[in-house]
Amino acid sequence: MKRLIEAADIQSKVSELGRRIADEYRGRPLTVIGVLTGGVVLVSDLIRSIDLPLRVGMIHASSYRGKATSPGDITLDVELLPDIRDRHVLVVDDIFDTGRTLAAVIDHIRTANPCSVRGAVLLWKERRREIDWEPHYFGFKIPDVFVVGYGLDYNDEHRSLPYVAALEEGDF
Ligand code: XMP
């Protein structure tokens, strides 16, 4: 695997995002929603960098189903989603690739009448976007390569790596 983004660079970017988010949401009721499973690492680091009282919830979205294939239909499990009526919602995921997963989550969140909804991701594969929407907060733009680490998996492995690495031909 080829390392793309080192752990220290991720940590300083997450702290920077946390400070920006705290400035922008100060005085407003904020709920941060992590997208399982890939968003679990970013959401746990990010909420500790946002120096505000906030609530945390989770939603489960699946599309890749554990393999490095193109995304199919997106399935949402909303069992862990708290009441977000009259709250400002920040949806946090690992990566914005085609954008279909975040779009499906945000469409669902909007049906629950929050005050506002924004998206935050660590990685953004800008050239793959298929929808007319962009994440409000992002850490790093990356080329169209399959990446693992910091929540991202291949066959449900490598999520716990503190850095982001690109899988190369022989790694699959
Ligand atoms: P979309 O295309 O809906 O994809 O924006 C978002 C979800 O797909 C997964 N994904 C990846 N997982 N390496 C991964 O391990 C990748 O390069 C990659 N690209 C997309 C991921 O679960 C994300 O939430």
C-alpha cells in the first residue's frame, strides 16, 4: 500500500475543521451524525475537536458491501438516528466519492425537519462526483484511487489505520 496522507496531517486537519465548525455553529443547537461504518473514526475525532455542547447520533449506510466495486443501491438503517427536529445537523462521513451515499443520507435527514443540514468528509474524490451537491467541510481532495485507513476498508479490513493509504494493483 502507498501512504497518501500521514496520521499527523489528518490530526491537524481534523483540529482545524473542529475549530471552524465550532466558530460557525456557536450558539446554535448542533447534532453531529456519523455515517457508519466508515465515518466512525472521523466522527469520534471531530466531536472532540468541536468545543461546543453538541449531541451525537449515527446512521448506517451501505453501498460497497465490503468490496472495491462500483456502488449499487444505498441502504439506510435509521435505528440509531436521534430526534433532529429544530436542530442544526452536521453529517460526517469518511469520503465523498460519487456523492450518492451522502446525498441519500442528507435527503433522509431533511425529512425529519432539522434547522439546517451540512456534510463533512475527510476525503473528496472530486473528479467522481455524480450529484449536484458538495460537502461543506472536507479535509483533503484526492485522486481517483481506492483508499483505506482512517475508517475506510477493503473487505472490512484496514479501518483502524491512523493514516490513509492507496491500494495498488497487487494489494487487491
Ligand atoms: P459514494 O460514491 O456514495 O461513496 O460517495 C461513499 C461510500 O463508498 C465507500 N467508498 C470507499 N471506500 N475506499 C473505501 O474503502 C474508497 O476509495 C472508497 N470510495 C468510496 C465509502 O464507504 C463511502 O462512505
